[in-house]
Amino acid sequence: MPLLRFDLVEGRSDESLAALLDAAHAAMLDAFHVPADDRYQIVNEHPASRMVIKDTGLGIARTANVVVVQVTTRPRPQAQKVDFYARLARYLHERCGVDPADLMVSCVENTDEDWSFGHGRAQFLTGEL
């Protein structure tokens, strides 16, 4: 059920994007323990001049390969989020060559009444999910 939004500098191939999305999905499955077909991902590509992702004084050097991920999810334990961050960085590095310094993640939490998966119903509230 988490909705993952990716903001990237434009120019990746379809194969590269597919590998990135697959790696992110694997990290989510492993950290959040959701069903395998629970996959909601949206990619937004931007010209390099439209992405300003600084290091917040941490000394993190970023490249044009930067990946910003926003995860909209029901509340999750801190340990799951920390596990997701680590797995995502590792999987993107191992499977896609993304340097962990080029990854920024933000989680946005909401509750069951904030989701409708279709047909105008709140499936978490109706018991369908």
C-alpha cells in the first residue's frame, strides 16, 4: 500500500528505470512486509536545473544520479523505516549503481481513511483490505 514517488534527473533509460523501481519495491517488501502485488510507484523526471538537492551541512556530495523518494504510508514503526532506508540504499547501489550519497528519502504518514484504491470506496474502512 505505500505509494512511492520518485523524483529523478531526466535521462535514464527505460531499463534503468525498471531496475530502480524493482529495487525499491524489493526494499519495501523486505522492510514493510507488504504483499508482493502491493506496488504503487510514480516517476517524475526533471531537467537537472529543476532539482536542487543539497546536503543539509552533512558533507554529502550529490551527482546528477540523485534519487529522491517520497513514501506515503500508513504509520510504520521507526525500526521499519530505518530498515527501509538502509535496504533501499543498498539495493539501489547493488542493482542500479546509485551511490548511497545520491539517495534522499522522506516518509509521509497518513491513516486508513486517507486511502481509496478505486470505486470511490475507502477499502481500509470498509474491510475490503
